Amino acid sequence: MDFNDEQWRSWNQLIRQTRKGDREAYERLLVEISPLVQRYVAKRVFDSQYVEDVFQEVLLSFHKALHTYRVDLPFAPWFFAVIRNATWTALVKNRKFVEREVPTEDFSSVPATEEEEERMDDRLRLALESLPAIYRQAVEMLKFRGMRVEAAAKELGISKIALRVRAHRGYSLLRKNLTAQKQEDKK
């Protein structure tokens, strides 16, 4: 796919519409830039099992940085700076994770007590129930039912990007809810 000046201007316009609250413009922007971001990441991530994770982190970084783009300036330089930095950050973060990773066989084989497992299940259930329905649905489909992004998005009738955004927001809220529950338990 060739990205010409007209395409860059179109994306600039989609950002303008997004800033005015147009969700469809934002989704269209994500759908249109995703192939470019995917190729960029795939060329820089040598371990294929991490390409999708890095791609997701780059899209999230793009989302977070969108407010910093000055629409009166060319889109391409800003865009590539954001995805380059996000890719680098994701790779560094992943490297640190891998360095700290401990094989499961190094863990003690002492199982959690039944009471501890039930309490953890209750916390998770409560945290999931507190999520807005669209986020809970995305989390449940991807993490608990083990569905592939493509299949879950098709079932919901939304784009893969929209599903990933919902899932990410759901994970963030879930983490926040579980942390709050843990703090309450300590009191």
C-alpha cells in the first residue's frame, strides 16, 4: 500500500474530526493506519511472537499521544516519531520483562488453599461485573473464552481495532478495580 500526500492529508483531517468527538473518524483513522504501523513494527521486532504485543502497545501510545499533534504541521513526521518511540519503548519493556522472567518450574509446587482460590475468584468476578458491558464483553471473549481477535470482532460486528481498544480499556479498568479491592482487603 502506497501512502501519498493525499493520504497523509486525509489522516490529518480525520484527526481534526476525532478531536471534535467524532468516534467514527477515529476508528477509521485507526483502521487506515494499522497496516502501516503493523509493517513498521514487524520490520523492527525480530521475534515474531512479540509483534502483535508491540503493535498493540504502539497503537495505545498513538492513542495517548494524539492530543500532542499540531494539526497545522505535517502529519507524517509526527506520526513516525510517535510509532518509532513507542516501538522502542515496547521493545525495551519487553526485554526487561524477559530478563526478569522466571520459568514456571522454578516456582514452588505448593497450591493455594481452596479458600484463597475462592476469594480470588470472587474478587475477579466482582471486578469484571463492575466493568461497563462493552469492556467486560471484550475481556471475557479474549481472555476467558480464549477467542481470537478476528473471531470476537466478527461476532460483535465491530472492527479488530475497536475490539482491541475495548479490551485494553477493560484490562485497565479491571486492573484498577482489582487494585482497589486489594487495598480495601488490607484495611
